[in-house]
Amino acid sequence: MDIKIIDVTVHVIKSELDVPFAFSQGWVNKRSATIVEVKTNEGVVGWGEAFCQGLEPPEISAAVIENALKPILLEQSPLDIEVLWHNMYNLTRDFGRKGSVISAISAIDIALWDIAGKYYNQPIHQLLGGAFRKKIKPYATGFYRLKGKGEANRLAEEALSHFENGFDHMKIKLGFGIDDDLKCMETIRNALKNKNVTLMIDTNHAYGRSEALILGKNLEDFRLRWYEEPVVPEDIKGYAELRSKLDIPVAGGENEHTLYGFKSLFENNAIDIAQPDIGSCGGITGAKHIINLAHSFGVEVNPHVWGSAIAQAASIQVIASIPVTHFSVFAREPILEYDQSSHPFRRELLSTPFELENGMLNIPNGKGLGIEVNLETIKKYKTN
């Protein structure tokens, strides 16, 4: 009997935070996730996740999965991953192409790759053609605000804490006013003086072109690895303008979707580094399309990761399989976003959570995503 999809179950999970925190677009009071469980007639189960962008309610992509995608998938072979991706995309094109619809497709796609890995008894990175690296350097994403402004000293202490925990790459959340941003960066730099640390910044598109340029010009001597989301994702010419005027690599794409969206970024020379999120760019299949397209334009790919442990696991598998963009003996490798904000679905969701070893993360070699989902955690936080 051929393997078939017999059920698709969506789990919306939420957890209120004891201490809310802010990024430039608003306050995060709870963490949410849209988890999908795809079951087959042979007992093989795949797990996926739709990334809740920013402050997005998880119920939106959950409704897409339940009402638009599930009917397309039932009784189909989960191994026809590319076929199913195009079926889902084509049959939602008139009301999709962006946002939560593509996030929903991403969740299903991740689950299908998980099933394929378990079916063939291989990790996903092997099905993608093999691992270019056995270990990935993580970078600490943090520096969220607890009050809003005037937190430079606390953020400097956070930087030292990340360094003591083995992180020598850190991404700092800015976008709270240029003066406050610069004060924070100077205080963090002074705290990390004489330490070999690489910094990145992310304003989450808080500024227009002029303010974004002023901030970037004032930070050029920090030798940042990248300047992330300097302007809104719709302003592609703004990205290109900033890229042409700044001596800092410009990064973006966490709010872009599929190779069609990224094609516009590449054609307009808008970014140095593409940051598709596996949970919203079209899943692992979508990321594969984007990576190939990016490399044809000479653009680096460094996926964005801000979801639960399932999205993190999918990103690790993809990052393992990404070729370096500019080959050399000491080529720059992609790094893994390792969110340090409060998130109960990161460690609790896995029976065996990811652990860093000497500041690096080893690529799992288990079947599929290489994880075992803790069902009790889903029951504990499930709302639907």
C-alpha cells in the first residue's frame, strides 16, 4: 500500500509572558505558535510550523491550513513534496502569494519533509543533497526593551551575559529613536571592549529612508555584519538606495515570501543578505527555491529564525545544506539565529532540546527534522 496523508491537525499554542518585552513594532505580551501535525496511513507523522510574523495571531494561518490546504492534501502522497507545494501555491494564488497563506503552506511543507526524512530514514539535510557543514555558529538575538527607552546600561549587561554564555555574534534590536539607538550601541561597544565580538543590528523597519541612512552612517565604524530591515519591506528602492550609500551590508527578507517576492529584491540590487524565514517563506521547498535564485545573483542567504523549536529544527537542516555564496578557502558561513527572548515553546517543546557545545550547534543526524516533539507541551499550551 502506498503512503498517503490521512489527516492534518493544527495546534494553536499560546503562553502569556510574565515580563512583556518590546521590539520597534510593539509589545510582546505572549508567545504563540501555529503547529501542524500531518499523519499518514503508515503511521509516519510529520511536524511543521507556520511562523507568527511579529505580532500575528496564530489563528490566521491555522484557518488557512484547516480550510484551504487540508482538502488539497488528504489522500495524497506526502513524498510528492514539490508537486504538493505547487498545488497549494497555485490553488491559493488568487488570495495568497504573501503573508499568512504562505506561512500556512510553509508549515505543511516542513511537515512533509519531516515525513520524507522518516520514511527514507535520513535527516532532511541529506535529502537536500548533504551537509556543507557539521556545525553552525549561533548568534544571540536579544536586546529587547522592557521599558522602551533609556535602557543602554541594561542592554550592555545583556551583551556581557551573552558573551559569557559563549556567543561571539549578537544582533541588537534598534528602532526606538536614533539618539537612543546610538546611545545603546555606544554603551554596548564599550562593555565589549577588547572582546572579539561581531555585532548586527535590526530596526524591524522602524524608519524611513532618511532616518535609516542617518543611523547607518553613524554606525559604519562598528563594522557590523549586517543592517537588518532598515525600511519597510514594500520600499524596495529604499533598500537599494541605502545599500548604495552605506558601507554596511544590508539584510532583509523575513517579511518576504517565495522566490517570486525575493526575485524583486534581487533584481533591484536591494540586499546583500537574504533572510527567508523557513516558517513563512514557503517552507523548506520555498527556501530551496530562494537559495538557488539568490546565489544566481551573488546574494548571501542567512535564514531568519524566531519560531518555536520546530521552526528552529527546520532552519538548522536548511542552513546545513546551504552552499557558501562566494567560495574561498576561508569563505563566510551562514550563522543560526538563536533567540534569547522568553519563549516556552523552544526548550519545552522537545524531548531533547538543542544544546550548544563550545559555542557551536551540532547538526542533528536523526531522521527528518531530527527532533521528538513533546506532546505534553502541546496539550499544556493548546488553545484550539
